[in-house]
Amino acid sequence: MEKALVIIDIQNDITKNYKDIIDKINQAIDWAAAKGLPVIYIRHENLSSKTRTFKPGTAGAELASDLKIVSNNIFTKDKGNALTSAEFSAFIEKHNINEFYITGADAVACVKSTCYNMRKADYKVNVLKECITSYDKRKLDEMLNYYESKGCRLMSLEDLD
């Protein structure tokens, strides 16, 4: 079975707090690339006509320019849970991936939903603590406790081998 690094929603419309973690996410990308692990980018697109963020085809929906892009494994979702992307799910299956290292925004929304649903599907999930953020950073500790309660392993970049 294989492992992969997943970067969730580090896009231009995630302006709040992502700058605090972008260097750490890029370090995780360097680690995964050096290990030969797939690096997977998940993009969110809001399909509602009333939305002002993550509109398909806009600059806001594009991956952030200071995010290292080292693969073409870029998948789009329109719900919080990344596994709802049929292309992402097919990629996981094709490459026998069963363990994930999770980074991204937002810890109380898409990262939470993805981690929860990955654990529900019996995948091994490692959350890189210094590589996630939230619109409300006061909720980060609560989210880390939540991830752990769902069976996710909390890790630091220093824990990576």
C-alpha cells in the first residue's frame, strides 16, 4: 500500500491565515517529493451562482502562487470532503493509496470533512499540525483534538522520516 501528501484548498481566495503555513506546506511538499510520494492538490470550486469565492474559472479558484507545484495531481471538488471528487477517488484506487498526510485550509471545514471521511473509509490519516490553518485560529486546538478523536494521527514536520 502507498502513501500520499494531500494539500487541501490552498487557493487565492483562502487569503486569511494561509500565509502563516505556506512555508511549512512547501517543506512537506519537498519531503514528499524527495520520498517519491504522490503530491496531491485539491481545489475547491463553489458552484452556487451567489458565491463570491472559489468561482470556477476565476483567479480566486486557482492554487496560490506561492504554493510549490511539483505534480499534475490536481483535483477539483465542490463539497467539503475531497473524496467526493471522483477523479481524486479514482487516483487513490489506481495507485493503491491507503495512507495520507494532510495539509491545508480550512481546519473546521474542508480539512475536517476530508479527514473524517477518510477515517470512515478506513484510510490511515496523518494530520501535519503546523500545515493546517483556519479562518478562526482559536479553533485549531479544538480541531486537532477532533481529528485525534476520529483516529487521525497528529504529526509535526520533524516527525516525518
